[in-house]
Amino acid sequence: MTRLTTFNIVSLTLGFAFLYIPMLILVIYSFNASQLVTVWGGFSTKWYGELLRNEAMIDAAWVTMKVAFFSSTLATVLGTMAAYVLVRRGRFYGRTLFSGMIYAPLVMPEVITGLSLLLLFIAIGLDRGVLTIVLAHTTFSMCYVSVVVSSRLVSFDDSLEEAALDLGASPFEAFRLVTLPIIAPAVISGWLLAFTLSLDDLVIASFTAGPSATTLPIKIFSSVRLGVSPEINALSTIIIAIVTVGVLTASIVSKRQITRRLREEAQAG
Amino acid sequence: MRRLLVGVPFVWLLVLFLVPFGIVLKISLSDIALAIPPYTPTLDLTEGWAGIRDFFSRLDFENYVFLTSDDLYWKAYLSSLQIAVIATICTLLVGFPVAYGMARAPEEWRPALLMLVILPFWTSFLIRVYAWIGILSTEGFLNQFLLWTGIISEPLTILNTNTAVYIGIVYTYLPFMILPIYATLERMDASLLEAAEDLGCSRMQAFWLITVPLARPGVVAGCFLVFIPTLGEFVIPSLLGGSDTLMIGKVLWEEFFNNRDWPVASAVAIILLLILIVPIVLFQRNQQINKEAEQ
């Protein structure tokens, strides 16, 4: 279907302009010297300097990174286990409940997830802070990891594992030496997804964070409520830059892997 | 070993997903109290059987009755549904032509175009919503542009209205609409269109008779992927919407944090879930049918 009509070209141009112009404006105006965010007052990087001197912001960024790292790592371990159990381990008692609990958090509104976890932490008397945010983020992102990993597990042949078991590997060895290398790309993208979900989350973190721990989205939200600020524009630009570099690198690496595998397969065949 | 593999994630979800859910249900049946935690009764197991019986006898549906008697709540549910439906239709109208254009683009462009759709999805949701505050405000970029071109002579009020909420939803959820539609259109056999045209269909007829029915599974999936999260949306109405923008996610948040009425907030959450079950079940069924059709 490669017949681009004028209509197609116009709709593609408008569609991508709509997706990218707002972010472009943010980036450009983060270099604005003026305090007035919608009036151009010359080029300046002063808001980046202000941002680096804003200790509350730096603290929040640090808390966010810690939470994202621990919750995505935990979620990757738990989510991979859950995917393996659901795809490979046939029937067991409570399987329906288990798969229901894996899929439900994906469609659960964030306000409800946040509310219910907060009520749990209060009921068991757990002080709200970094730990509670990590627990909350792990719970919803493990479900995303499990979906990503199980789609990979479904598509590969379990006879490879059986062969390893027949040849005397223990189930753990078979998993580590055969299954894990094959599903590794899915596990890594699951981890990345969990990491970004955690970095991004405002609603669940607002419910489960105590006064002792503020994450970056909570900080951004409370300052954005008062209106646009050039400092937040600078922060947004940094985040957009990191995400763009990260996503482009990941796609180039995975493209190389695919070409290498295709070449190896071509040679072997 | 095997027990550990099943047990650890199972117990995790049981404790951090199902139990909290039970607590919400329980608190929604409780009464508000001036205490910490601010609801009553609390389960006291030290009193044994009598304590448990007393606990259950003091639960009632009072909060749910309250929700039906105050029009704030049912108006909020209705307006959430209305906003979610209109926003989903708008997203479809914007997303379909883009997905269609992508599917017709030369094959070597497609990975790059796909990348351009996925990239915003990885960028912070909050920042993407925030970007629109500067654009839509009275002295914002859109008004500056329209005044400069002379289309309008006075700035429009868009920020803090429902229009701004629609724009925000279309913008942030657009990738969810484009990706499934593109996936179905890309798989479509181009020779079908040629056959139709050979048999005397005009291009327009071929589009409506062949492309649209074949794209249906992707369209349905995209619509649900936008509709379901939009219904409980909090960030967009609270940043772009005005004081008269009623959405249930915002009402729940305010009930909990500002009014500190936990029992009512919990009841609001339970009703929202009951409403969500319908689209979720329909979505699951659509995905199941698609999967079977592929095999």
C-alpha cells in the first residue's frame, strides 16, 4: 500500500506537528532569559543554573531515582517469575485468581490503586516514605513486566528447556542457561518500562508518599498548579533529552542485535 | 522450588492488591469518625467472636445512599463518561488519518514513523500535559498566534475549560489510538483494494467497503485503550480543566485529601470500578476475538 496521496502527507504532517510542537515550545522556552514564560527575552541558560541550585528539587530527583531503581528491579524479578509460572506451569490451585490479579492492575484507575494501598499501609501501621512508594510501584509495574515477558515466553519453543532437563540440568540451571538468555531482551524492556512508569507516576506516589519523601512528579505537580515556570521548562527539557537519547540508543542496539542474529542464521543455514 | 516460584508473586499480589481492595470495600461501608484513622468501626480481634459480629453489624450502605442523594456525585460520573466518550471519538478522528498515512508510507520510512509515535509515550505524562498550559493560557502561544494572524481580535479562554481537557486527552492518549490501528492497517493486503478498483469501485468506496471493516479490530482496541484510562483520569482535569470540570478521579482525590472523608472516597472508588467492569469485559472479548481471527 505505498501510494501516498496528498491527504496522507497532510495528515502525517499535521499529526506529527501536533505531537511534537508542544514539546518543542517547552524546549525552546527553557532557554528564555525572560521571567515571563510566553514572551521571548533573549537566549539564556540561567534557569538550568537555578534548577541545579534548587536543593528541594535535587532531593526529589534523588528520591525518584532511588524509588524507580528499586521498584523496577523488584518488579522485574517478580514479574518474570509470574510470567514463567503462567506460561510454563500449566494448572495450579488459584491460577485464575493469580492471572486475574496480574491483569487487573493494568486497567485499574491510578486513584483507586493509590487509595487502596494507602489504606493498607495505614491499617498495618507502616510509616509512609520511600519504602511505601517502592512497594506500591513494584505492585503495579510487576504486572506490566509480566505481560511483556510472557509474550516473549509464549513465542518460543519449550522443547529447548525440556532438552536441557533431559540432559541432566536442574530446573534452575535450565532456566538460567537456556530460558533466561532467550527472554533477556523482554526482561530488559520490562525493566525499562517499569523504570519509566515509576519515574512518571504522580497519582500513586501522592497517595503513598509521606511528608518525609517527595518525588519529582509530586514536586512538579505542586509547582505547576500555580502556573508555568521557566525552571520547570528547564527540568522538562532535561527529562525529554534523557528519554530521547535512551529510546534511540535502545532501538539502535536492538536493531543491531536483530541484524546480527539474521546474519548468523543466514550463515548457519 | 516450584512452590516458591508460584508463591512469592502470588502472596505479593494478594497482600498488596487484593487485601487493600478489601479494605476499600470495608471502609466504604463504615462511618466517618473524628479519630485516627478517621473511620469506624475498626476490627478488634482481641474481643473474639463478639468483636467480629459487632464489626459486621455496624457496616451499612449509608455512604452509597449518600452518593445517590447528593447530585455532585452522579453528575461527576455522568460528566466523566461524557468527557471520556467525546475525547475517545476526537482521538479516533485525529489518530485514524495518521495511522492510515503511516501504513501507506514507503516501507523504509515506517520504522522511523513508528519511533516518532512511540517516543512521546516514553516521555513524562505530566510534562506533556504541562506543555499545554503555556499554549492554551490567555496570553499563551495559541492566542498569540491567532491574534497575530488576525483570525481573532480578542484572546480566547481555553485553559481551565472542558475544551482544554479534550485537547489534553487527545494529545496524551494519541499513541494508544495510532498503534493498534496502524498494526491492523499494515497487515492489510493491498491487492484487495486493487481488486475493488478493478471491479469498478471508486477510491472512496473501496476505502469504506474494505479498509474500514478490516481496520475495525484495531479501531475498537484503540478506543478502549483511550476510554478506560480516561474515565478515572486525574492529572488532565486538575491541570487543564476548570472548577466546573467534573471528573470522578478529581472528586475522589478531593474527597480524600481535602475533605478527609475516607468512607465516601472509598464508596466513590467502588462505584467507579463497577462502571469500569463493562468496558473492560468488552475490551477483553474484542482482544480474544482478534486473537482467534489471527490463528
